[in-house]
Amino acid sequence: MSRYHYKLREDLISMELVNPELHSHYREEMEKMFTQEIIGIRRFGLWAKDLFLLLFGSALLWNALFNQLISLPTLGRWLWGLSGIFTLGIALLELRMVWNKKMDLRKDSKFFALVGSSGMTVIAFSIILVAFLMRDLQSSVILIPIALLAIIIGILISVDNRVQQAELNTREKLLEIEYRLAALDERLQGGKAGKD
């Protein structure tokens, strides 16, 4: 749909007579549909997962920066540090969401999918870079499939988000149709009452 047609559609919809009670009910239903409460066992599970991710990311970052006992090449340390920063970032973002006790299915899931897929892609290309710079064929044979797996996981995260967003768009359009049918029915009932 072109921008002109979209604007024309929105202008025509805004000129339509709206029952304030129906419109507020429609907005409430939209809010319920796009907001998911995080309570009970799910909240506990997210707390536990995020605390584990915080510890794991901190351990990765600590080992990359300060632990000289682990014999890693410099590029391997960079990769560990990058993975630690990525893990800490995801954990902190999810902790914010759990703290608020609700998730906006439209915004938060898009953001997590963007961060997840781009983070997996960055990690995959870092692994590939490390494999090529090590110039060791045996290590490359091990690292390249891991990088490909990370790319596939990033693609799956993105595809899953697209499917969820398409489902939300469909539910939104169905709710809009229900709202319009209810408004049309109300107008028709008002017209019949006026004729009687």
C-alpha cells in the first residue's frame, strides 16, 4: 500500500463517527493483546536464567581480561570478551523486563530478536575471523561449523520473530474488524430504533 493510500485510509477512518465506549474497549483489548504479564513461575524462571547469564557473562569477561592461567591466543580472548559482553547485555535487558513484570510483545520481542540475531552474527563472524587468523587447518575445521551454527541460530531467531509479529498483526486486524462490526451494528440498531 502506498503512503498516499495509507494516509487517505487513516484520514477516512479518523472522520468516521466513533462511539467513545467502543473505542476505549478496543484500545483496552489492544493493550491486553500486546502486553504479557510476567508472574509466578515464569517470573522465577526468568530471574534464575538471568542471574545465571549474569554470572556466566561475568566469568567470560573476567577470564578474557584478567585470567592469564588459561592459555588463549589474543584473538580467543577477544572472542571470549565479546561473548561475555553480549551475554551480560542480554541478561541486563531481560532483568529490566522482569523487574517491570510485563513484556510488550511488539516492541520487546522485536528488540530481543534484533539483538539476538545480530549478536549471533557478530559472534559467528568473530569465530570465522579467529579461525582464519590462526592459520591452523585443524582448528578451522572445528571452528567453522560452530560459526555456521551461530549464523543458523541468528536466522532462526529472526524468522521466529517475523512469525510472531505476523500473528500479532493478524490478531490486531481481526480485533479492528470486530470493533468496526460492533460500531456498524450499533449504528444499524440506532437507525432501526429511529424508524420505529
